[in-house]
Amino acid sequence: MVLKIIGALLLSLSGLLGGWLCSSKLFARRNFLRSIINFVSVLATQIRYSTADIFTLVSLSAQAAKLKEFELTEESGVPFFSVWSNRVNEIPSRYGLTPTDKKLFNELGEQLGKTDVEGQLKHLELYEVLLKNQLSDSENEIKSKSKLYKTMGFFVGTAAALMMI
């Protein structure tokens, strides 16, 4: 009987942990989006005041925004967008990014380094607004789903535990 009670408690806790992990991905997405918005802002400043190549500008901006995922090194003969796209596709799932987020990141990098300074600044302005919309959606998801995930995880674990007893 004692083993059943211990098993039931562990099952309830595992359901709660599962819900907590799903909830933590929502917060990780929000934090990553905040970092990428900061990155875009720093990159706009770098483009405005520096004459370095796009790889250097992006790497400096990534370091300033604490985004190791976008610290790029120039590879001979490989275009910027290929390197950027690979980095976007390699972003770990622990950030909980949606396919829309990754698509937006790819589109952001697609035009970097291809136009004059004014064109790039307008491009970055546009994507800063789009990323802020994604951040707003992320914050709304946190408000509506975070507590739900934790509660549902606990109740699913508890229901399974009760069935076991």
C-alpha cells in the first residue's frame, strides 16, 4: 500500500513537472524574442555608424545582445544568408520558438548586407515592429496558458495516480 501511495505521489509530481516544463518554454520564447529585438536595435546602430562587413556587424550586435546563436564567422565563399539561415535552423527547441518566429528570423537575415545603409535601416525598423508583435503574442500566451499548463499537468498526473490506486 505504501508503494502505491509513493507511486501516486511521484506520478502527480511528474505531471506537474511536465506542465511546468511546457510553461517554461513560453517564458523562454518571450526572453529570446526580447533578446532578438535588442539585437535588431543594436544592429541598426552598428549599421548606421560602422563600415564593417555584415558578418562583423551581426557578430558584434549578437555579443551586445547576448545572443550566442548569432555570433557569425565569415566562411570563405559562403554567402551571409546561408550562414544566417543555418544558425536560425540550429536554434535549440528549448526556446520554444514557433515556426512563424523562425520564418521571421530567416526573412530578417535575407536582406541584410544587400542594400544601402538607409535600406537596411528601414528593413530593420520593419522587423523590429514585426518582432514586437511576436513578443506581444508571446506575452499573451504566457497570460493565458502558463497557469493552465501547470494545473493541467498536475491534474493529469493526479488522475493517473488515482487510477493506479
